[in-house]
Amino acid sequence: MTTSVGPGPARSLNARVGAVALAASAFLTLLLTHVSASLAPLRLLALAGSAFAAWCFCDEMGMRKPLNRAGFVLFVIAVGVKVERILGGDAGQAGRHDLLFAAFLLLALLFWSVAFLHRQRSLKVAGAVGVLATLLPIAALLLGHLVVGFGAFLGVKALLAAGEGATLTDASFVTLVQRLFGLWAYAAAWFLWRGKLAQN
């Protein structure tokens, strides 16, 4: 009689490579939120790594599933908008680019967090935290349009004004969203590395 003493769920090469890419891009993203210099090549590298890692992540979660696919599409749009912003498009459009980037990235994280809720217990907990963490900024964006002064403490007011053509004076909301993505990506990388995201 043989007893299996394996380390846990089997990890595919895709999961291992995706976990490393996701952790590395999360680290670079978080690091760059503390730097005001342009550093366009590093920012583009972080985005490319994030896009590759998101593809690996969605493959493991099941790209055929609607929540994962929707999250991936929204993430790709966010990356495209951010690339255009980094490459220095029209300065008057910078606020609109930042607003779109933040909104689409938050929605992608929301969809992926909801997808976690359909998995085993440890992923459900992470999914619930992710949903709560993304809903507050999304609500601030939505209510910032309707209620005067709402979301000012997050920098939403400045971002919404910049989205209407004003000069962006406070990028703290975009920084918050990027840091939220970085932390979420660390958690997702851990689950990928542990082999917990394989399709069920």
C-alpha cells in the first residue's frame, strides 16, 4: 500500500510562471506608486508583466467562465488606456485617461474577486475582501458625480474634474487604485503558486 505525501494540489507550469510574473509586476507597480519621476520604460514593463500574468491567471481560473473573461477584457482596456497615458498623449486628456484606467481596473478586480467567491473557502475569504475593497472606490467614483463633496478625501473630486478637462491636481485616487491592484495581485500570485486556482 502506497501513501501519497505530496505537497498539495498540483501546480501547472502556467500557474508557476503566472505567479512569479504576477508577484513581480505587483512589486514593481507598488514600488512605482512611490516614485514621482516618469520612468516610462519601467512603468510599461510593469504593465506588460501584469497583462501576461493576468492571462495566466485567467487561464488557471478558466477563461471560458464569464466573470474571468469579463475581468480580463476590462483589465486589457485599463492597460491600453494606461499605456497611452504613459506614452504622453495629449496633456489635456491625461485626466480622462486616469479616470478610465482607475474605473476599468477596479471593475476588473471586482469581477475577479466575485469569481473567487465561487471557489473553496480560502478563496471565498479573499474574494469577499477583494469585493469590499473595490466597492468603496467604485462607489466613490459613482457618487462623486452625484453628491457634492463625496469622495473628496480619496481624491475622487480632483479626478472627476480632470475627467471633464481640468488639470489633474491630485492623483491620489489613481495611486490608491494601483496599490489596491498590487495587494490583490500578491494574494492572487500566492493562490496561483499554491495551485488553488485550477478550474473546478
